[in-house]
Amino acid sequence: MGSYIASTKQEQQEMLKTIGCNNFEELFSQIPVKVKKIDNLNLPEGMSELEIRRIYGNYGFGKYSLSIDFSGSWSI
């Protein structure tokens, strides 16, 4: 399993161009403000990929084990 590698500014611009957007604001412009603006979520500080792997990397579910993929998906 590979680690997530953030895209460069050039890659981001190429992706936006491919879908017909000039910038991220334009991409998300159709989302209503009341959906985008969520205050007071009281979320804990973020963790690094290494911290997450240390906490959740060895969890198992019966005969299945949890595989965390930091590219945006989970698999069992």
C-alpha cells in the first residue's frame, strides 16, 4: 500500500482545467453556504499518518483486518 502524496499546484490546475473550473472556489461554488459553514464542531487536533497507523493499524474485525489507505479509501 502506498502513502498519499499531495498534488502540486500544477497538478491541481491541470485537474481543475480538466473538469472545467478555474479555481477551487469555482469548484465549490454550487455548495450552499449553510452547508459549507459549520461552526463549533469541537473536533480534536489532527493526527499524522504515522499516529493513525499506530492507533488503528492493527485493528481486526473477526476474520477480516482493517487496511487503512490514506489515498481516500478503506478496505477490509
